[in-house]
Amino acid sequence: MSLDITDYRSLFLNDTPMMDTRAPVEFSKGSFPGVVNLPLMNDLERQRVGTCYKQHGQQAAIVLGHQLVCGEVKAARLQAWADFARAHPDGALYCFRGGLRSQIVQQWLKHDAGIDYPRVGGGYKAMRSFLLQTVEQAVAQADFVLLGGMTGTGKTDVIVQLENSLDLEGHANHRGSSFGKRATGQPSNIDFENRLAVDLLKKRNRGIESFVLEDESRMVGRCSLPLALYQGMQRFSMVWLEDSLEGRVERILRDYVVGLCAEFVAVHAEQGMQLFSERLLGSLDNIHKRLGGERHQRMKAMMQAALEEQARSGAVDLHRAWIEGLLSEYYDPMYAFQRESKGSRIEFAGERAAVLEYLKSRRQRG
């Protein structure tokens, strides 16, 4: 029988191809980067076996499982597992705890297809625990600095240019603000945490021990930062990125209007412009209470006029009015307060070129 793999570090560092034999409902709640779901049982079968287990015990549940997954159903699933194993001879399989389901798949592969394929000892649960510990250890052992700045200064543009950065918004597929939703959805919170942990693991393995990440709230859209990291962010040193109001307006126009509209059109084709307009107006409505009635109505009128002109002619110039209004009347006072409250932690402030140079030299000094 194949040996169990328990070197979780190597599995993730080597991007080991893995097949997850859990049911689709379990897989959808959280998995690991690049893993393929090839379940032993579908959701309904798993539910029936689980009920049988509670009412009649393990042996009855095993018997029912074999009755449900037999004949053509078993043959089709076995073929999928065998195809994966042959395509990825260096891979592995797992279930939730490294128990019965992965044992059965492993045994069927061996006996019915002649393939001796390893499985992950401890399964999904053990690998997940390893990744959570990876983040906690990094926070305790490595050096971190936060990149802060007013809305639209281009913090993400700086982050992606640094080899030692952690792109929280990239992992969360969200730009972090009330307007930050992308045309494509966000990962589950578990997927977000796992992606971040694997990123940290790989970078520390390359010898990186000083990290730059954007100053975020606990939530990046609907993805929640790992608690250990968020708690650390309340004390990490900061670098503050500055830019003119005009530069920030142009950047927001590029990212949140031109870029986001293009995303929606790419994903939704002819419905893209309509869905983009609804998303933008909905994002403004989400901060209605914080804006106040008068400001909300004024900004919304400007936004609607800009969207109508964009839909009609493709021109985006009118968007600058609501962008500048939101920055100067809403976001800037909020960020000015944050800058003042975090002032003692700011070790450098400047525009993009100076900040990039400082962060690169800071890593070399570290």
C-alpha cells in the first residue's frame, strides 16, 4: 500500500498536483490552489451515507456507500481518478481527515486500475492547520511594513512591483474599498487564507523575511484577514504614499471606471455596460448613510450622467466630477484622520518613486 504523505510543506512548495475526494459542497467551502475535486461521493450520496452513519453506525454506512457507488458510477469515477493519477504521477489524493474516503479511492486505484497512488495523511484538515500555523509563524518571526495612503494613490501599483510584497487585494480579488468589487467573484474566505499562506510559505522559502503589505481593514470585501495578521497590522511600521488630487482622480478613473467596465464587458458581453452601471451605483448606495442624503443625491446625479454619456459615446470625462467629489468630501477627511492616528508608526512618506526606492532599500537593510 502507498505511504501516506505528511510533509505538507513540500506539498505546497512544490505545487504538488492533488485530487480532493471530498464532496463538491465541502470543496466549494474551501480548498487549496490548483487542487482538482474528484469526489468519491456526490453531495446527495454523502448526505445519505452520513444519515445512515448517525442512525445505524459505521458498518451500515460503508455498506450503503458501496451500494451507491458501484457499477457504471464507480467505473466513471475510477476512470477520472486513474486519468488524474496517470497525468500527475507525482501527485497525491486526500479526503477530509485522511480517513475512509481517501483509503477507499486509494484501494480502488490499486486493485482495479493497478495504480499505487499516495494519499495525504491527516487530509484536508491537517493541511489547513499547517497553513494557518504558517501565517501565525510568519507574523511572529518576520518583519512587516504597511503601505498606507489616501484613496487612489496607487498603493496596489507599488505592491505589485515589489518582490517581497503580499498582495492582499489580489488574493481576495477585491480592491478593498466600498467600490472594490470586481466583475469576477471573490474566493471563499478559506481559499483566501490558503492562498495567502502559500504565498508567505513560498516567499519565506526563498529567503524573504521582510514583507510589504497594504494597510487594510479586517475585511477585504467579504474576505476576512487572518486574525494573527490583522492584530499584527495594528502595530507594524508604516510607509505613507502620497500623490496629487489630480493624479488620484486619474488613477481611480482608470481602475474603477475604464478598467472595471472592460472587466464587466469581457465577462458579460452585451450586458456588461448595464451590469457595470448597476455595480457602480450600488456601491455608491452602500455608503448612503455615511455620505448623508444631500451628498449622496448630488454624487448619484453626477454618476448617472457620467454613466449615460459613457454608454452613449464611450467618453468617461464626466466621471471625474463624482470621483473628485467623493475624494475631497468623503474619503480624504477619513484618511487624514487615519494618518494622524497612525502618525507615530509612519517611518517614511513620499510619492511613488521615492516610496519604491525606500521600500527596496529597506528590505536590503533588513
